[in-house]
Amino acid sequence: MLFAILRALSRAIRRDLGTFGGLKVNNFFFFVALLIYGALNSGLPPKSAYPFLLLLGLLLLFPLSADPLSRIPPDRLAVWPLDPAQRLVLRVASLALSPVLWLTVFLMLKTSPKLAMAFVALAIGAQVAIAFAGRLTRRRPRWHPVRFVPGLPGWLPEWLPGWLPVRTGELVRNNAREMLAVLDVYLALLLSLSGSLYRFLTPHPDAGAYPILAMLVALAMSTYTQGLFSLDGGQGATRYRLLPLAGWQILLAKDAAFLAILFLLTLPLSPLPGLTFGLTVLALGHFPSVLLRLPQRRWRFTAGRAWLGAAQVLIGFTLGFAESQTGAIYFLAAVAACAGSAAWCGRLWDRLR
């Protein structure tokens, strides 16, 4: 039985790491890979990608360093007929399945033991922080960060077509809370903080860098737009279908949550290019969100379709740069494209209801 448990646990870990397959189809990872590829082809070291890889590594420490046995429900583990010696063997053997151990061995072989030990210390610190935060929020639920996400007041305006008396502000808050459960938002937050420090602490910052930094923030969040309904699950989709709302109104609530977070993160930098990028990726992301329902796990980077991600990156950067160089006409074009996409995909949602 012990061998069967370990085999199932290894399969679960491989499947879990497969969700980091989001790495190879996440728009930001796609962008970093292009930076490295371009640098290598030009004969230069890929130093331009090092800051992004550092941010990604810090965020990946939290899910990668989790205890492998935590993937087994505690109540199920407690009822398995294992004696203390078998449980000890299971605990020791599960450590060999930890991705942190693999990375530590790799670092020791490729670099130095000091770097490997520093990595292990960071992994342990990440798990201590997770455990402390989880215990604190269980004992003091009012301190849970998502409880501080405000809802938008009021109802849908009566002049909107298809108006029904539904409190859409709560839908926006629910979608904002869902976004805070994926790592893309925290990567965008780190980029926003880094850009803000550069802007306000550097003696002579380059003003031309602000739009680029804002678009990088939007890029970090862009893959989420391909799975706006992914974290809702089957039950969440059923609840949406029971609401007296049209499809475009549901998409409007999801877009509002995405754009509100994006606006706050790009506000210290250059909001309009960032929002232009965000509106563009939303216009393209509505279609897979409604038609494909890509699977997504919480506390992971979101995963999407590679070809669609490439289109989002290319068109988003094109319109974002054009807005920063020419004016708000491209921002308005992105607004129109997003609104048209929401209306079209809203009809598809209503047909599939």
C-alpha cells in the first residue's frame, strides 16, 4: 500500500507541476523567453531577462516549496491503515518528491552549496509565512486580505439595455477576489512596485520608460483574460446562469475587476498605455473565456493558448506604444474593441446558457 500511495503522490506532483505548464503558455513567460532568445542570437548574455526571472523565482518559491504530503487530504491520510514506521517512511520518501529538493541539488551541482542553502532557507521562509498567514486568517477571519476588497456601490443604471435589479458591485468584488488567488497579479504588483521605486527614487529617471513599465504590468496579468471563468468552476458557472443577467453584463463585471486592479497598479507609472494594453487583451480573451473554459488552479500562474497569447502580446504592445506616442485615440479604439468583444461574446454566452 505504501508503494501505491507514493506512486499516486508522484503522479499528483507531476500533474501539479503540469499546471506550471502555465509557464510555457503564460504571456509573461513567453515574453521573457523571447528576450533570452533574442539576446542569445545577438551573442549577448541574456541579462535583460534577469530581473524578470528573479521576480518569477521569488513567486514560484511559495507553491514549489509546499509539503508534498499536503496534497493528500488530512482526513484521508489519518484513516489509512499505516503503522508509525510506514508513516515515517512515507514522510521521508515524500521529501524526495519535493521540487525544492531537485532545485537544491541542481544549484549545488551547477553553482555553489551556499547558493543552494540560501535557496532552501528562502523556501523554508516561504512555507513559514504561508503557515503563519493561514493560521492567522483562520483565527481572525476579519483580517483575511480579500475581506478588504471593496464592492462597487449601486445598481446597474436603468438606461442600460437589458437592465435588471442586480447588485453588480458584488460581482465585481467577487471577481477581484478571484484574481487575487493567482500569481499573475502578484507578479504585476512586484513590477509596479519596482517601476514606482525607479520613478520616485532615481535622481533622473527616463520618462520614456513609464509607458513600457505600465505595459509590462499589464502583460503580467494578460493571460488571466483567457480564462475569466476558469476559477468559478462548474458550480460558479451554474450560479452565473441562474442570475437575471445577460452575458455581456457578466463579462462587464469581470472586465471591471480586471481593469480596476490594472488601473491601480499602473497609476504610479502611465495608466493609459497600460489600460490600452489591458483592454486589448480583454477583447481577445473574451472568446476563449466563453468558448474554451481553460482549466486553472489557484495560487498558480494562469495558462492559456500560445497562439492567442502571442496575438495578445503583439497587438497589445502595438496599441500601447501607439497610445503613448500619438494620443488617446488608440485608447478609445481599445475601449471600442473591448466593448464590441464583450457584446459579441455575451451573445455566445446567452446561446450556450
